[in-house]
Amino acid sequence: MSAKDDFPELPPHLRLLKTLVTVLTGVMILGVIIVVGLLVTRFPTPVTAPEALQLPEGTVAQAVTQGHGWWIVVTEDARVLFFGSDGALRQEVPLDSQ
């Protein structure tokens, strides 16, 4: 007895279903690889503040934003500090705390 005799030929509709499942499996694997690749390549690199960026004494940063040639720091005591790309404090704006 050969191995072919142990398993009879599948009916046409089951062969089609087997092919569709195999193709779907390949597409799903490819999709997972693409999604993982996009996540790895699209995650932003961590931002590092320049060493010269010195906050005033007793100030605690609540949020930091970086732009082209400037940094903005929002402090816990409701102030906005504008720094240049060299880390020098350019402007300080108090926020209205209502």
C-alpha cells in the first residue's frame, strides 16, 4: 500500500478551500511582517535636550517641545520658557492660572 492509497483525493470544493486557507495564511504572515517592520522603522528616535539647556533654579519641567532652532519648556509653576538651539533662555512668559 502506498501513502496515496491511505488518503483519498479531496473533492474539488475542499481542494479550493485548502488552497484558499494556504494563501490566507501566507498573506497574514506577510502582513504581520510588514506591520512589525513599519513599527520598528517609524518609531521616533528619542529626543535629547542640549546640555546647555539649564532651567532656572527651583523650576520643574512639566512638558518639553522641540522645534527647528528652539525649545519650549512648560513648568509646573505655570510659566513657558523659550530657549534657543544653543540652550540660552530667550523669553519667559507667565501663564494665567485660573
